[in-house]
Amino acid sequence: MDRIKALDVEAYDWLMSKRHQEWSKSHFYEHSKCDVLLNKWCEAFNGTNMLLEAKEKPILSCLEHIRKYFMRRWQLQLSHAGMWHGELGDRVHKILERNKLQPGWCHPISNGFSKFQITHGMGGKYVVDLAHKSCSCRAWDISGIPCPHAVAAIYHEMGDPMDYVHHYYKKEAMLKAYSYEHIPLSDQNEWAKTRLMPIKAPLTRRQPGRPKRLRKREPIEPARNPNKLKRYNVKIFCKKCKQEGHNSRTFERSKHLTIKRTPKKSCRRILQKGHATSSTTN
């Protein structure tokens, strides 16, 4: 924080005015087992082509479109979890394998029970408790995946680090999360009739201009296509005539462009100017 304060005092004051649990991983809660500051799941969902198509439909058709999308996604996630070769998914398995390569720098010392003092070769000491699945670096506590210090202690006890991964990441939890059934719906004509007044759409006024389909992106967000160059201060040349200011698509129209002429002066101004010239000469 001292380095941030030295770089920008306003940024330091803004961060200190917020709750530390909202932006600092060192203060994250441990029950969620997630070390991601912003997962962008909502933004990714709002930016899908499915939702863009659903927004253009009436309310019932929009909700039905979203419901069918979730039904298909539910089935795909359930079948994907069933094809796991082990107890962990690909992403968690890669993180665990990466942590297994780092315990060579860690030297564990046991206290005879379940706690270890880990001395890192690059400097630093940490306390690992295998019984409570905790490490003083808090990486294991927050994410639920054993950190390199915990892996060194587990190897000292001849254990398997996969057994110490939180059950949230296990195959059983994944199958349980997607075990709920989505009930299919019949056609709208077969729904039960009621005596209530039908709900009508509210009166809306069409706004000027073309309606926007894509959401507004934040200034710090990356471009949708990073390989596409922006057309700011870019000179356009025509492939046919090699001239600047138009392209080959608008070449035919550019040939018929007329040169702007200065407007003719009125006769009254010409007479006044001539009269003033003659009077000066006399």
C-alpha cells in the first residue's frame, strides 16, 4: 500500500475507503473457496449471442428462449462432469500439478502432530495445519487447493495432495450441483386458462436513432477483436485510382463529385462597390 500511495494518492484513498474484502485477496472470506476478484460471469452471459437474440423478442418468448438455453447448458455441464477422468476438473488439476512442482524450495519441520513449519528457500516461514487444511499464507484457506507449502507438508507425511483439495472441486460436488431437473414446458396454447385480465405490454416510445444491441463496454475492457485495428487518424486510399479520401467501394460516387464554387455576389453589392470606386476616383 505504501508503493500505491507513492504512485497515486487518490487511488490509495479510494481503495482505503472500500472494504478490504472487496478488493484485497488477503482479506477474502474462506467459506466460498474462490480466490477470483471478478469472475465476469454476468458480463459474459449478457454478452452472449443468445441473450442478444432474446432481447429482441417479446417478454414470454424472451424468457422461453433463455430457459431453453439453460436447459441445454445444464445438460452439457452434467455430461461434461460425467466424462472427468479423475476426481478433479482440468483447471483445478493444472493448478494442483503446478503447485506440486514448487515444494523443492520448501523445507518442512513437523511438530509431531498435524502442524508444520515451512521454511522457503527464497526466504519466509509459514505454518501449515493439515488437520484444518490451513496455511498462514492463506492461499490454501481461500482457494481450497493446497499451496506449495501445504504440498511440502503433505509429501512429508507420505500423503496425496489430491485428498486435501476441497470437496467443492470434486466430481461428486459437480454432479450434485447439476443434478436438478429442468421441467420441459408444453406449447402456450395448452396452458391452463384463467379469468384474469391478460397482461399487455407497456406503452413505449421509440427512441431516436438505431437501437443498440451490444452493451456498453468499460474503458478498461479489452477490445472484442484485438487483431482489428481502429480507424482513428487512418488515411484511406482507393485501390482503383490510388487517391486519398475514398475507397474502391465509393469510387464511382467520387468521380461525380463537383468542386464547390464560391457563391456569386449579389448585384446590389456589386453596384454599391462600383459606385464607391467611382466616387473615390472623382
